[in-house]
Amino acid sequence: MMMENLDPRESAPETAPHTGAEEQLVTDMEVALPTVRTAPAVHAWLDGEASAAQALQAAPKDAAFWQAMGTETAQRRRMVTPAHVPAAIMSKLAEGGR
């Protein structure tokens, strides 16, 4: 696998000169995305105003997504950085990143 060197301090590799015929004009183009609406029952459930059962009846796919999101978020809130990691970071900073 070839890795591209992105260090600006090093000289860029020489490339063959481009001719005007090879280049194409590239323009930005706005593309409309399909509009997806979430059911009002799901919004009410996320706001704490309705039950999960009501949301599941109204929009099972949306409710399942937000339940999975809640589960994942709860798991990540319980994650803790191992004690040795901050110490290793600080020692590398003290060394000057070498």
C-alpha cells in the first residue's frame, strides 16, 4: 500500500505538465436530498411526552433507531479511559512528542 506524504516541509514530487485539453471544468452542484419526516409520535416520545409503545406503533423503524441510539449512548457514557493512557499522553508531551 502506498501512502501519500502530506508533510508540506518536504518538496512535492515532480509531475508531468498538464495540458489545457486534459483539464475539465469542475463546478459545484446543489443536489436535493429526499425529505424524510419523523412521525409526531416519535418526537413526542423523544421529548418524554409519549410512551415508546405509541412511537413503535406510529413509526417502528424510527423508534427502533432511537432506541438503539439510546442504548449505544448509555454504553458510551459508562466507558472510562484506562488510567495509564493520560499518563502516557502527558509523558509524550513532556518529551516534545518524540
